[in-house]
Amino acid sequence: MNEHDFSAGERPPGGEPNRAFDDKIEYSLNSEERLLQSISSRAPLPRVLNEICTALDCQIGNVVSIILLPGEDAGDLAAIAMNAALFGLFTFCSEGIVDGNDGLLGFLEMYCSVARTPNASEFQLIERAKCLAAIAIKRDNDVAEQDVCDRGTKKPVREGLQVWPVSTR
């Protein structure tokens, strides 16, 4: 048997959940650190959400996921589900992404080629992905609000006029 063959009960290396020092099981996405860096560096929201979906898809395997924002057309969700069914995919998971006050930030839709539901460890990964998505969406919303507030309080500058910083010395 070669090193990459696993029996039905075995998992490949790295497939085990992480155990914290207090022996609690932690489930995290493999690329979580990189995702958090992307969020904190204000990477474009579509790119961050795509990276979250890609990490989730790769770690669970045999699934495809998408995150939709609530401002997008409600028909998009139905159209995506219909297209998934046309390709022989089944709904694996359909969850809302909410903030700390239960405000809706988006939707996580996942499809699988086999009709099944997430097991306990997959559900934990989905919850972690939703948490990361909520952080990214909230951060993007906060930045957008700040930009609107900043534009609303700044005085308009005449076209072609350059503004130079004034020294107080």
C-alpha cells in the first residue's frame, strides 16, 4: 500500500480537526490566516468572498459554493439553484450570513453532486466560512459608509485647482 492510499476509516494527513491546548476541537479553514490578511488589507470584497468559497470547496471536497449579497437580485438565487439542478447538482447547504445583531449580510449556497447534507465537521467549517464572510462583508460595508460620510463632509474642490498641504511652521 503506498503512502497515499487510505482505508475507509482513515483520513489523509492534515484532515484531522485541530486540537486546542484545552483539548477542544477547533475547525478552521486551511487558508484562514491568508483570508484574514486579505480582509484586513481591504482586498476587494468579491475576491475575498471567492477565496472563502474556494477554501471551503477544497476542504470539504465535491462541493461548489457561492456567496451572494442581499442587495443582489433575488431572482439570482433561484436562477443559480435552477442551473445547479440542470447540471445534476443537489443543494448541500443554504444558509444566511448574519452579523452579531442577526442582520442579514448575505447568503451562502452550496451544491454537491450527491444528495447529502453536511456532517458535523463540515457544518463547523461552513459556520467558520460564514463567520469570515460576515467579517469581510461588515468591513466592506463599514468602509463604504465611511467613504460616503467623508464625501458628504468634504467641501468640493474646483476643477483643475491643486490643493497643497499648508505648513504650520
